[in-house]
Amino acid sequence: MMAGAQTATPNVGSSSRSTLGYNDFLQLLMTQMKHQDPTSPTDSTQWVSQLATFSSVEQAVQTNSKLDQILQNTALTDAEALIGRSLISADGSVSGVVVAVSIYSDGLVATLDNGVRLPITSDVTISA
């Protein structure tokens, strides 16, 4: 990463979990097996179906995580490309050379050589 590019990301190491993991699913499956009616046991194809469904969901979650990483890397690349370039706000009232870029969940914010922070939006003019 080039000097001046910064990221602002949420705390990933949070202690609360909002999703179930593989071990949670296995515990649930074992509980179901322990408490099933012995006179009418569950068909083994249902267990296989549940495992396949869980596997699909787990793969989708992993894919989403990888896509999030790709998006973050793209934002870093975009930020690095702006450093050293001139920006002019839509109304022309703010201009300067980008010395740093911060990445937020809602977009990029450039810090100009005059100390002004300018959100990078579609109406900002970027030049060499």
C-alpha cells in the first residue's frame, strides 16, 4: 500500500456472532438424532439433504467473504491512484492535490495539500 492511503474498517474481532458455524450445525444435527421418535426414525436421505444444504450455505458465505476482500482491494487500488492528482469540487470552490485518501464504507475521502477533506463523488473533477 502506498503512503497516504488509509482504510477505516469496522471491528472484525467482535465477540458476538450472528451466524452458526459448522460445529453448531453438527450439534443441532446430533440433538435432532437424539430426540427423534424411535418408532418413526428420520430417513437418512433427509440427513444427507441437510448436510448438503449446510455445505452450500457455508460455501456461499465464504464466497461473500472473498468478494468483500476483492471490493476492499479495489478500493485500495482506486485510492492509491488518486494520490498526487489534482481534484476540483463540482462547484469549483475546493481544489488541491491529493496527499492522502481514506476509505470508508460509503466511499473515498481525499485529503488535499491545503488540508481540506473532499469526498470523492461522481461530480468531482480529477486531473493529472
